[in-house]
Amino acid sequence: MEVVSASHGVLGPLLGKLTSLLADECARLKGVRREIRSLRSELISMHAAVQKYAKLQDPDVQVKAWISLVRELAYDTEDVVDKFVHHLGNGCHNGGFKEFFRKTARQLKTLGSRRGIANQIDELKARVKEVKELKSSYKLDDIAGSTFEHSAVDPRLSALFVEEEHLVGIDGPREDLVNWMVEEKDSSTKNPKVLSIVGFGGLGKTTLAKEVCRKIQGHFHCQAFVSISQKPNVKNIMKDLIYQVPCKKEFKEDIDTWDDKKFIAKLRELLQDKRYLIVIDDIWSISAWGTIKCAFPENNLSSRIIATTRIVDVARSCCPRGDIDRIYEMEALSDLHSKRLFFKRIFGSEDCCPDVLKQVSSKILKKCGGLPLAIISISSLLANRPVVQDEWERVRRSIGSALDKNRSLEGMNSILSLSYNDLPPNLKTCLLYLSIFPEDYAIDREMLVRRWIAEGFISEERGQSKQEVAENHFYELINRSMFQPVEIGYDGKARGCQVHDMMLELIISKSVEDNFIAFMGHGQNDLANRHGLIRRLSVHYIDQEQASVLANEDLSHVRSLTVITSACIKHLPSLAEFEALRVLDFEGCENVQEYDMNGIDKLFQLKYLSFRDTLIKKLPSGIVRLYGLETLDLSGTYIEELPPEIVQLIKLQHLLTDGVKIPNGIGNMRNLRVISGFNVIESSLGAVEELGNLTALNELDIQLDGGGSQEYKRHEEILLSSLCKLGGCKLQSLCIFAPNATPLQFLYSWSPLPSSLKSFQMSTSYYFPKMPKWIAPKLTRLACLDINLVEITEEDLRILGEMRALVFLWLTFKGAQNERIVIRGHAFPCLKEFRLSISNSGARPTYVKFEEGAMPKLEKLDVPFFVSVAKAYGFSLGINHLPCLKHADVELHNIHATSSESKAAAAAIRTEANAHSNHPRVVTIGEMEEDAEGSYTDEEEG
């Protein structure tokens, strides 16, 4: 129920803010405490009612209307509270609520101030009373109590009865899984082998499970298929299974009187002497699987279970034995199979599409994103429409609005809504927020997390910081297949996400319906038929006509403004009109300098400001008065120097640049957690020295350009001193960018190192003559190391191999102590990604070999391979000793090698890969081929 989730996005933070107000000194003033407590009590009661109504499967229209009133009341209450606090502070920026009130409480003694506050609170009290009375007059509790889940057709049923000839793109996965299901690799296990199929709703999990089952059912004594609801009834599940397994009539006597325990016991008894095949479709929780699996006995008869789920953690719980069970991740249909399915459903053949419709068909299929359910639903809709280009274009444009209105798309809407409805309110709020971004937008995780926090969606939980809670929300949404991860890092974490076009249409529809986000330039009549004030605005395009529409709106309650287009940004209304902004994002608006930034200093609630990837060259002067700012993102801009007054922003936590001159006084910004682009040489000695005072710093990215000369020696000495001061602090990541081979010998003296250090990276053409002594096993948390060495020694590899936390290692070198680099057995026990790069100039040929037992968890490999040296060792790389390998890039160096030797090397590496149980993807780069004229060329092999 989206209206509830959007309400949660404001009610939760508001209640927390009112609680803080009650604890602060302003509340001790006569009358104010009583009024705030009364307001808070009423809102707590309304919040409880909203949460109760959230459990309704299909809420009454009056329930929705009442919740919308509560939401708007909460928004307006928070706006009043924020203005109240700001008014009391009178621009003070040296503390939180308590200091605001302590320093300025006397202002309330004036009759005018007291009257203004009293009038605002009285108005809110009147609205609270009105909303409360409406709840009673609507008799909403009676409606809620009498509402039950109406009988609806299960949208998953159709997947069970698809004829085989109508299936497309399923052959490959089906045959792979069939072969795995029937193989008897390990007959010693008594437990039934489990196949878990996991993926986004509508990908065809149920269809694939049903097809695998159909192919192998002859191998089993009995089979059964059951679909699970989001709130599973154990009795009904067990009863369904029992009725599908052959048994004597008397076995089922008094079945309706059995309790859960007896149902499980009876099903176990029924299956005990049978080789069974069971499909459990659409499992929604680990606890549900934990109960259901108790009914399946360990009978050593090679039974099989297939489970389908949308949730990765559930899939893992179904398959705890990695060597026996299997998790299969569903993939979207390829472009070829998508076209085949689409045209076959509409025209009966993929070859019958008129040329005039091919372009619009491609656009429709792109929106479907390989989702079989989406393709089938939309093709069914088009099959009943005239075969006219304009008609198809109209359908393409209206897919989002048609999701919950057109019966042909009803099934798809239901499937997608199942996943959405299963989310708790806080995750629904976070997911709806993604509708701000356009199709195919790769959403950066750190940016998104910071925006969630700035919006007030995130609260600290059980000792976890807001950052940690927000990141947990992000990964839980991936776990539930609500969006797809983008760019998985060495630590297994996604650097970003992307929302499937169909899911995006769904959350846009819900966001608009609930007035969670308003859009400009997204489609026709963006701001029409909206209920309530604009609270968040996403501008995809704006021209003069649209600007005139926007100018007639009340923008004083807009909490976030996201401008995604560069087109005609100058037409946007003045920033002074957006006085309630918490988030202001101009990322990618290259011509943002055309926009008048006057009034930016009036945005007293602004917490997040981004000019990332714009052409801005100078910061607006008013930015130095944004005292509540927590994130300032200047990455990818032309800004080279920060104004001296920037150090007044003492609440700033994230300062992101591509290399700027930092002013003196940065040591006062004690809340800074992330600094990127600190230009050490351009900044003053004082600023470099104050860096050591930033004890909350987690991530530091510095630039050293021109260092090493006598002129800059002092900067290096002060930087080393500051790094040493941070040794006892929270620093987790240090990245050094040093162009022009700026010497970094001073880092040999870095001590003590932060015990919390997880990542050290260097981007430079400088090479350490020897490995620094502080790189040692005592760095128990170091997970990522990127370092340049003149020479790699056996001792270096031994030390690195003992660092048990190391997950990512990138060694760039000019040569090795010996011509062979041997990775010994038992070394690098946790390493997942290993890159070995050799300097382009003056590098000595080297041969890399992996011994058995080395790098047991390695998944990605990138190494050079000198053919002339490797031929003496039979061209063996040893990737057969890397049991978890998934991908390898091997760069062949053919100096002093013939074409036949180059071919033999590439063939030997491919032979190793083909014999590997994982069948890793191996790319050999640089294999020499003889062309028609007898000369040699390099080519890439895959």
C-alpha cells in the first residue's frame, strides 16, 4: 500500500523531531512544551492507525483519502517545526537544537514571537482535530475490521499451464538444470538435493521449474507442486502436497482435524519410502522454508526439491550445501528471444512484423527488458489493437498508466505488486524514491544512501549509524530483487543499482498517485491531477511553457529538487522559492552555470548539494552559509579552489572533489568523514597540518602533484605528520593520486597505521623500490591493496599471502626477483580478485604459476604471460588449481616468441580452462596471427 509507505517517509522523522524538541530547552518555556506534547501524542496515534491500515490487502478509498490527509498534515507540521527552530537559531550554526534554544530562548519572551508561534501551532491543532474527527465520521476502524482479502485469481497460475510450443528461450537453462537434477554425483548423502531458482518477479521462474519437473518426472515415484503465499498456511500447504501424492484413502481420514505438527509428520510418513520430486513455488521467507522442509524426509532415495523465490537470502537458505545443492539465478531473455516471443504472440510468426512497426517494437521491447511476463502482457494487449504505428506508439507511451487500468496488463501489475507489497514501509519509501531517476539510469549507491539520509528516511537502529542502516536497506532491496546491482566490487558489494523499466513504471505510478514525487518533462500533464503540494520535484526537461506552469505552483514545500536535464535549465524558478529544500542535485547538468543561484543561502535546511559532472567553475557565494549541509559533491567539475569561508560548514560530512585547494581552518570541520581530491601541494601548510585533526575521517583521497622537489618537501613532511596523527582514528581508506611519478618515499615512515585501515590504493607512475614494512599481516582488516613495486620478491609474496583479510590485490611491477613468480599453496586464503600488471617500459619477462592450494577463493584473475619464458614450463598457468575461478584475462607478451609459440600458449591456457570444473571465461589478449601477407598481428581470443 504505497500511500502508507510515503506517509512513513515523513511521519517517522517528524515524531523523532518532536521528541527532540521536548527534550530541548525551548520546550521548558511556558505553554510550548504542553502544545508540542499534545501534537506529538495525536500524531503517534495517527501513525499507529496508518501502520494498521497498511496491513489491508485492498484498502477502502476512504482509508486512502484519510491517510493522504495525515501525510500532508505531517509534512506541513515538520515544515513549521523546522522554521520554528531556524527562527529561534537566528542563523546560529554552532550546534544542534539545544544550543539553538539555550542561546536564543529570550526571543520567545517577546509578544510578537510568541504570538506567531502560537498562531502556527493553533492552526496545526485545528487540522489535527479535523483529521481525527474525519476518521471517526468515516468509521474507518469498522471498515478496516470488516475488510478481508478478496478472492482474486492467483497471477502465478498461468505459468503452470503454458504449452511447450509457446515457450521461448528456455531450452538452454532447462537442459542444463535437467542434467544436473538427474546426475548421481554423490549418492552418499541422505538429504534430498535442492535446486533453488531465484530472480525478479516475471522472469519465468515458475515456468522453468515446471518444465524441468515435466522433463524428469519419470525418474520419481511421485511428484507434487505447491505455490506459497506471502503469509503461508502450513496446514493448507501440507494438505495440498498430500493430495498430490498417491496414498490409500484411509491415510487421509480426519485430515481436517490435523494440526500443523501432525500434517508434517503424516507427509514425512507418506514420503519416507518414495523417491519424490517436490516443487515449492514462490517462497517469501527463510522461516517459511524452515517449516516446510521439515516435511521432507532424508531417505537416501535420491529425491529432489525445486524451490523458486524472488529473495536471494531465501534461495541461500534452501541450498546450504554448496557442493550438493544449486542456486540458479534467472536471467532476462536475450534480444533475439524477446523479439521471437513478442512477434510470435502478436503475428503468429517472428517474420511477419511490418517494417513500419519494427522501430516502435524495438522501443517497446527495450522497456520490457527481457521480462517474459512483460513481453507476453504487452503483446497480448497489442494483439487486439489495430496494426498501426500511431496506435503502437500510444501504447508504448502509456505503459506506466495502463499497468493498473488495462486488463491485459493486470497480471503483470499483480506479479510486480506482490514483491512491492511484501516490503516493510521503510523499504517501500526508499524504493519509491528511485522513481526520481530516469530509465536506464545507473544509480550510485553512495549518492543514493546520502540522499535517503538527507531526506530523513533513515534513523539510527540498534547501535548502527544512519549510514550503516541506509546501506543495509540498499542491499536488502537487492536481496529482494527489487532492483539489479551494478558493478559488483571486489568486496562483493554493488557500487550502484538499476531499476527494471517495468518496476520503474510501477513505482512512478505509485509515487504520482500518492503525491510522493512530482515530475516535470517526464510525460504529458506531469503536474495535472495532483493532490496536495509538491513535496519532491524531478525535472527531466523544462522549457518556457513548462516553466510558466511551474511558476504557478507553491514551491515553498519542495523537499528535494533533482534536475536531470541540461536543456533550458535557466527556465527553472528561482532557488529562493524552494525554501524547504533538503536535497538539491544538479548532477550531469553541464550548463548549470546558466541558472541563477541567487538565494541559495536561504536554503537553511539543505543537507545534500551536488554539482557532480557539471561545467561549473566557481561556487555560488551563498554556499558558505548553508550551515546544515552534510554532503557537497563537486566531482567532475572545474572548481579548483574552495572559498575560505567553507570551513564554517561544520556539519559537513562528505566533501567530494577532483582535486581542490583546501583553505586553512579545515581542522574545525570535525564531522568530515569523507574527503576526496585534497590537493596537498596547492593547499597551504596549515590546511595540510589540520588534516590530522579530522578524527572522524573514514575515507581520504589526496593528490600529490610536483612533490619531491625541495620546494614541496615541507608539504610531504606535514602530510606524513597528519597521516600519523590519524593512526589512532577511524581511517578506513587511503587513496593517493600522484601524477608525473611524484616520489612517495616519505610513506615508508608512516606509523602508526590506523588499525581500521581496509583499503590502500595508489594511482601513480611512481614505484616503491621495496615494499613498505607497514604492509604486514598485523593489518588485520586490510581487504584492498593496490601498490606499485620496482621488483616483486618471494618475501613480498609470502607476507602478502599471510594477510588473511586481503580480498583484492593489484600489484604493478617492473620485474621479479626470479623469472618465475610462484604463488605457493595455502597463500592468499581469502583473495577474490588478483591483478598483476607489468610496467610498459623496461620490464623484465616474467612467468606466473599457481600451485595447488593457492588462492582457494579467487574468482577474477588478470595476469601477463610471457610466452618466451613460459615455453620452458610447458605453457602451464595453473588455473586448474584455482577452484573458484570465474573469469581470467591473460595478456600474452610475444617478445622473442614465434607465431606458433603464441598459438600454442593460447591453446594451452584454453585447454586448462576447458578442463576446469567451473568452465571459467578466459580471454587471451595478444595471440599472434599470420595475415595474408605473411606478417604477424595480435588478436583477442575469448
